[in-house]
Amino acid sequence: LYAFCWLQIFLYFHLSPCVCQKYYKVLQKYSLHEFIPLVHGIRTGDLRTFNDGLQKYQDLFIRRGTYLLLEKCKTVCYRNLFKRVSVVTQRAQLPLNQVATSFKWLGMSIDLDEVECILANLIFRGYVRGYISHSKRILVLSKKDPFPVSAVVARG
């Protein structure tokens, strides 16, 4: 139950626009500074910040029983990274090599097969609407709501 509550708080901070401006203050007020890099990483799609925060406070999260739950939040971080890439490129068809480049900028070497696997899982879970053209190595996004917020909240 404790771990589920933290996930709900995490998703609330991630999705609520009115709280977005104040989440640092709230986390600091309740001495939850260990969540700041995780929330920031999820909100911005910055996997490096998320992974560094998760690794730095790993022992604490394991003792609290929240580590595996927070590890699942990495999926939302991936989703937001792909969303950011699509916003920057302003295209409904994303070449997978552009996505792989964004991982390299974050200091994570990842090949196109891994990118495709991550995207396939996001599509399967409903976090991304679209399909992957394996032969062309392109992600084709839905024109209507390619990154549904409702999927993140419903599965949270």
C-alpha cells in the first residue's frame, strides 16, 4: 500500500499542471528530496537524471519497498522522451535513428533494435499510439493524441 501511494503521488506531480510549478517546494517541505531527480527526470524525459536519482537513493527505496515501483516509472520517462523528440522534430513519422541520437545525448548508448523494443512495449501498453515500420525503421505516430495522458493515469 505504501508503494502504491508513492506511485500515485508521483503520477500526480507528473500530470497535474497546477502542481508542476510547486512540486519542488512540496517535496522539500516534506523532506522527500530523494524524489526530486526522479520527478524531474520523468517530467522532462531525462533518463540520465532519472537513473542517477534511482541509483543514488537505491538503498533507501529498497528499504521503503518502493524501488521496483519506481523502476516501473521508467516507462513513463521513456514515453516523455519520445514525446519530446516528436515535439522537437514536429513530425508524425520519427526515424528511429533520431530517437537513438537522443539517447546518445543523454549518455546512453543504445542501438536501433533496443529503441524498437522500447517503442513496441510503449505501444503495447498504450503509452504511445502509432506503429513501427520495421523495414523503414520509422515510428509512425497517430495524428490524434499520439501520447495519451489517460493511459499513464489509468495504468499508474
